[in-house]
Amino acid sequence: MPLVNPQEPVVLPEALEVWQRTLNWQPTSKQQSKFQNLYTEILKGNQRLNLTRITDPAEFWEKHLWDSLCGIQPWLNQSERSLQVIDVGTGAGFPGVPVAIVCPQWRITLLDSTQKKIAFLADLIATLQLKAEAITDRAERLGHLVQHREKYDLALIRAVATASVCAEYTLPLLKVGGSAVLYRGQWSEAETQGLQIAAKQLGGCITQIERFETPLSQSVRHCIYLKKVELTRAIFPRAIGVPTQKPL
């Protein structure tokens, strides 16, 4: 994989036509500038933290920017609405930071259990002047805190765990009527059936499964959309570690 020297100015693809063709949306020049600043800060942060192996500009654009925004395509052209959004297991800030850049009216919470990454993200939020906060915690604990339980309109979760675990992490955080977006690679009918069973126990249901091809490498991606249709029972999420050890 190509390595990028963070001392050299490396420019991300603009790709306006690709944005328009694939997501029916284009970033503004201000958003493009913030994407570039995000990329620069990630490269700098990589010198002391293991943030991402994806440093080639085209690959970064596709796998971190485009991929992050494909999941919120249903909301991209109505981003002026003010939503409470949480990115569960955000890691280096994906998909939450690109979402915060393109949806400045949304209030984004970036959640991760790694303190060093959250400290980096807190600095990044200040640098990019984003309407966001970064907090260190576990989804199993956060889902029982009154200031977070059933407070969010939208929950995003990418590359964290199996689909049923992702549902248990996200659905307790959502208001009734809210949505969760599960970012996945390949997807099967058996996974759909298993997730539907888990989601029902958590007060949710699958509303849509979207298949995407990434625009540069033509890799297959899926976004699974869940809707919160009733209150989640108080026993969920279960104790730290239990969702992964004993998936629903």
C-alpha cells in the first residue's frame, strides 16, 4: 500500500462529477477544503497514533470520505434539518467527521472506547470547527445513561462488530422513529434474517438494504437501515462484552 509523506502537500481528488453521479450530491468548496484539512490532520496524527492504513489520496477519498457519506445518502439533500447523531465506534472519526463536515446543522457525537483516539478527535473537531463532541465510553454503558438513551435521531456504525451486535449497540440510543445505519461489506439473506430477529427484540426493524459499488475500486458495500419502532426494553444493551460473546 502506498505510503504518504505527511511533510509533502498531497491533494485529495475533487471528484465532483463522481459525487454527483453516485450520490446525487456535491460538496461545496468550503466542504472540499475541510475534507483536505481532515486528510492532512489524519496524516499528521498517523505519525503517533495508529489511525488508518489508508493514506493514498484516492483510496482515502473512496474508503473514508465517499464510503462515510454513502450511508447517509437519504439525508444528504436535507442536511439543513437539525438532527442528533451518534457515530458508535468511530475510530479515527469515520463516518462521523465527514458527516459533520457536510451536515453542519447536525449535532454529532463521536463515541469510541480508546482514549487516545478521542483526544485526537477532540483536537480535530476544534481544528475543523465542527459541531461535534468526542467521548470515551462503551456503547453498552452509554445506552443506559439518561443523557444518551433514546436521545438520538440517527446512529451510524461502521466495521465494529456483527450486525446483531451493532443493532444492540445502536437501537437503545435512538428515539422512537430514529434510524440506524449499519455499514457492511458483503451481505447475505441469512444475515438479514438474523438481524431482523435481533432488531425486533430491541424495538427495531429493517427498513432498507442498499447495495453500493465503490466508484474507484468497484468494491461491493451494503448499508443496512434500521428503524426504531418502539421503546427498547430496559435490559438492553446488556453488560460490557456480553453482546459480542452472546449475540442476539
